[in-house]
Amino acid sequence: LELRDGRLEQVAGPAGGYSSHAIGSRVLSLAAPVDADGDGALDLAVPDLSHRRVMLVGFADGLRNIGAHELPARIVDRIRVLAPDRLAVPLDDGTVAEIGLR
């Protein structure tokens, strides 16, 4: 939203397709802050609605999708940052997927 001539106007459509929590889970945030594109600004690694893909979302120049990583199973615990360019993602099949960002 943006204030223009004394009125609030929508300047961009709502972003969707992300889910950082699963109903019934005790984990309240599955997302992790990370510099996904190496520009020095924090981005977010967050599950998509199916929890079978890690979405990389940037905010430096407005909301934008940086990338996505398909997973072989659903995300069940918070995404962890292993290194500035590497994530660990716990899955419901008992494995941990490692994702390289760059």
C-alpha cells in the first residue's frame, strides 16, 4: 500500500505461496534469514505451501523470488544456516537436505 493524494492505494499484488508454520507443529517458524543472492542484504529461506520446496525471497528492491529448491520430502523442522552459502533442511523421511545457495 502507498499513500497517494490522501488515499491508500495498492501498488503491488499480495505475495503468496509461503508457509513458515504447519498446523499442529510445535515449531512456530520454519524460515531462516540468509543472504541468498550475495548482495549483502538479508533474504529469507522459507518453505512453500506444500513444505516440499525451499523458497528464497528477497526484500532489498521490494519483494522478489530469488530461487527455489525442490526437496524429496516435506520440511518438518526449522531451516538452519550451516554457512553463508549453505542451508540444512530437516525432512519428514528422517534425512536432512543440504542446499547450496550460490
